[in-house]
Amino acid sequence: MSFHYSLTEFDGTAKPVFVGVDKYRQLLADELFWLSLRNTAVYTVFAVPLGVLVALALALLLNMKLRGMSLYRAMFFVPSVVPVVAASVLWVWFLNPQYGIFNGLLRLVGVAGPGWLSSPAWTKPALVLMSLWSVGGTMVLYLASLQDVPEQLYEAAEIDGAGPWRKTIHITLPIISPVILFTVIMGLIGGFQYFTQAYVMTGGTGGAADAALFYCLYLFQKAFNFQDMGGASAMAWMLFVVILVITLLTFRVSRQFVHYEGK
Amino acid sequence: MSARGSARQRFARSTLSHALLIAMSCLFLLPFAWLVGTSLKADDDVMEVPTDLKVLIPKGRFAPIDGRPQRVSVGQHPIDYPAKIIRWDEGPDQGQIALIRASEIADGKVKKWLDRPSGPEADMFPVTVVKDVLASADSRWWRVEQHPDALATGQQPLWDCVPDSNVAVRFWPRWRNYVDGLAKYSFARFYRTTTLITIAFVFLMVLSCSFTAYGFGILEWPGRNLVFFIMLCTMMLPGHVTLIPVFILFKHLGWINTFRPLVVPALFGSAFFVFLLRQFYLTIPRSLIDAARIDGCGELRIWWQLILPLSKPALMTVGLFSFLHAWNDFLGPLVYLTSEKKYTLSLGLAMFQGEYGTEYGMLMAMTVLTVVPILVLFFVAQKTFIQGVKLSGMKE
């Protein structure tokens, strides 16, 4: 059905009119289409690796045997259960250039904070920052797999004189690499479908200079603001293809890095 | 021979780790503190440029006026000249109050305005001097905050001139943000709507998914694996691909601006939850099911009386995550609900963020109310949460 619509001129009410691949051709000539694709790619390229790093660092920290660990774990996990809309509304205010506490703290240490969501250059860093706040889910996954790493491997490495750093690089990371791959792929797929935060934080407009006009936001605008169901369907299918290609590429590239037990 | 060192080293290490963890927790919890702090602030307190962490604490300014401490706000330009507070009436219940330089009033008539050149023409009305203001270098013109109900009749806010040294700043949470927000934004209705939708959604979802999973996990029929595989393939499609055809479908059914598009799809289950439950059902011993069959149990009864009770942990996970989905869903309500009366919490919050974006106290109070049920749920069902995340790798 969706594919059929993507080949038509269709406003959602009248009968769809078949126009062949016109909609796809229009998209490829549409500057906003390319901008939204680029915005999404830039966001994903920063948010996913940084998210993995932060989640991994937290998981390694939280895997230590200390008193009160379950409390710490809960505290880092809690932000990820906050409803997305609520988190977005909260972050708009948190990052308010003038009255927000984040820039207030930056001023305290002598840094003049940027305009965040009101500045085209800082919009995406603001959204990436917000995404790092809710890495709790990824962190829990890493934590679970860290606990599966056999203790005797560490003991053997210690006997060989390996320090904590080398143990992490040569034992921990290879063993949990399949989980990391899984979260990277989920992150990529999620990144390309980034919508709610961008919609809420910019009031559905795409923000200053369209810096937050993400792919799915543009798709939504096409479908429900401009009543171009055909064009939106075409966008949806192109998104599907993009996600598919990126996932396959990631799998291919990952073969060199990911270690599967028993191979 | 342990390379881990002496007890003292261990103590130092654990102290350091705790310090690091506490510092990072504070960083992660800062947005929450900011949220709750702002939700209890009055408008004048919200619009204060933060210079240190004390800004997290909601506070009010109080000054002795008419013999009792009253809250004042919006302190304006220093009044370091002889001045008078004057009052006039433009009509019944239309009392006005203003500050004027002593030199600008003569014989009960205003000669020139100090702070409102284009204000109401007070010289048309008889003016009475309320009191003389003692000028001092640190006096300011303050608005005296009265109970909001007192202002409901169109009465103007009171103003008075108070020296800074008489103004005390103290902890003062404005709980009214919650009351006002619930009334003004009709959040109470959003709450009801969201709760009803969520309950219906979870109920239908758990029922339909476990029913379907029974067909894939327990029953045996030709072509089962193929159908199961096709169902799994639907998981690969991004939601945005199906969004438009589904929207058109609901439009043809005349379901736009009803709750049906948000609830009825639960009846058709979710490929992912079916998969999750099927995997769980596969771990249930076949002998149990065979025994039930020998005892003459029908398939429906086996499902209802045997499988459902046995799969409680998995059902809890499905229930919890479909609860989260329904409670947090934004795109669905955004697309299908067009009248404000039918908004859900998420949609309402997002819309008010755009419309009343400056009333941060109330906006944050409503955000707190959206978050709290989920947080309570999290702390009650922490284990199920973590289990669910591990099972699914889902982030939302």
C-alpha cells in the first residue's frame, strides 16, 4: 500500500493519481530532503558512538564491587525511562541560553554557553547531549554482558601481569563486542527515525535555520502539513532502503571487530 | 602476594570510586533537580539568571507591608527621590495604583507621569495620595503578590515601595503551579484520557500477544514457521513506512479524532512481543501440556488456565513495555487526535510547550506530573524493567 502511494499524487482525501517515479525524482531535486538527510546523518554519526562510549564507561564503573551499587545503577538508568516528550520539554528549559541552569553552571566555570537550541550550529550538539542523558538502556545491556565475562580470564591475565587498562581492551571489549554491535545497530536505526524530540523541542518547525529538520520530521511535515502523502510515502521507502544499507554495511565492517565466542 | 595492595590502598580506591560515581550521579540527576525546582517557582523567580546552584531552590521575596510580611516581586528601578503612591478609580472595581515623583503632583492633580507615559489618563480622575514614600538609595518599586483569587475580580495588583534591606529572601515553594496547571491546561482531563487509553491498550496487547504466541509456540500446524518468519519480517519495516497507509485506513473508517486508532491496533498484537512470549512458551515443558490434553482440556482452556499463569514474568514484561509505549506515545496522538479536548498527556505537554512556553513554573509542574507515574512504576517494578531491557534492548 505504502509503496503504491509513493508512486502517486495523493493528498489523503481525493483518489490517488498514478505518477510513476515522479515523487522520487522530486525528492532527489529537493534541497530540504537532502538537508534533512544530512541533519539526520550528522546527528546519528555523533550520537551513536558517543552513546556507546558513555554507556560503556558507565557500565565499567558500575561493574565494580562497591557498596550501594544498585542505587548508583538506578540513578543512571532513571533518565532513560522518562517519557520522551517530558524529557524534551525539560531539556528545552535546562538548555535555555539565558535562564537555564546548564549555561549558568558553564558561566560559573567561566565559559560563555552557546545558544543551544536557538543557534543553528549548536542545535545538534544539544540534541546529542540530551541523548547521552538517556543511555541507561544501553548501559544496562552492557552491564549484563559484563557480568557474563568469565572471572578466570581476568585472573589469567593478572598472572601474566596485565593492568586494568589492558584487561579492559583485550578481554572485556572483545567479549562484549557482539552486544556493542547490537546496540550500535539499534542506535543507527533509532537515529534515522529520530522524530519526537526534534518535533517537541522545535514546535514541529525544524528549529533555527532548519538545523533540527530531521528526516522523519520532514516526512511528517510532508504528509500532514503539506498533505503530500505520495511524497511522504516515497520518503518512507527511501528511509527503509537507507536503513537497510547502513545496517548491512555495519554488519560487514563489524566482522573485523566483533568477536563471537566459539569461533 | 595479591597485587591489589594493602587495605589502605583498597580503601583509597573505593573512596575515589565512590566520589567519581557520586559526582556523575549528580550530573545525571541535575536535570531532575532543575525540573522539580522550577516546578515550584513563581514566574519572577523563574526568570532569574542562574549564577550558582542555589538557583535550584524555589524562593520568594518577602517584605513587611501593612504590618505583615507579604510576597513581593518584580522589583523595579531604584526610588531614590521623594515620591508618592497615588490611587484613583476609573470605575467600579477599577482602582489603579501608581508611583509618582512628589514634584509631579500638585493640588491632587498629576502634572506628568513617571513610569507610564502612555498610561491611563489619571488627570481625568480625582487622585488620592495613599502615602508618601521615604526615599532611600536602595528602595525599589515592588509588586505585592496577592492571592490569585483576590485578583479575579479585575482588581489591579498592589504595588509598594520597599527598601532592599527590608526584603527578605527565603525558601518558598509555589505549590499552586500544580493546582493552576491542572486547571488551566486541563491536564486533569489529559490524565484521565491517557490512563484510559493506556489501560485498554495494555489489556488488549497482553491478551492478543499471548493468544497469538500460543499459536506459534504451543500449537503445531503446517506452515507455522513460515508465517512466524513473515511476522518477524514486519519488525524490520520502520514505523514511518506503515504510518501513511494506516492513517488513510483509519481516515476511511472515520476514526480520526477518536481514541480507536490508539487502542484498536493493540488487538493485533506486536510482532516483537509475540516473539518474546513465544520464546518463553517454548521453555514450558511439553509434558505439562500433553497431560492437560489427556485430561480433556481444550486448547483455549490450556491457554487460559495453564500457559497464562505459567508465563506471568514474561507477561509482566510485555505489560510493562506496552504500558510505557501507550503512556509515552507521541506520534499516534499527534496524527490522530485533532481536538484539544481529546489530547493525551504527551501531546498536551508538547502543545503547551509551544503555546505557553514562558510559564515555565506551570509547564515544569505538568512535566513532573507526566514523569512521576513512570518513576513510581520504575521503582516498584525495577526488576521487570531491567529484565525487559535486557530481553529487548529497547530504549523506550
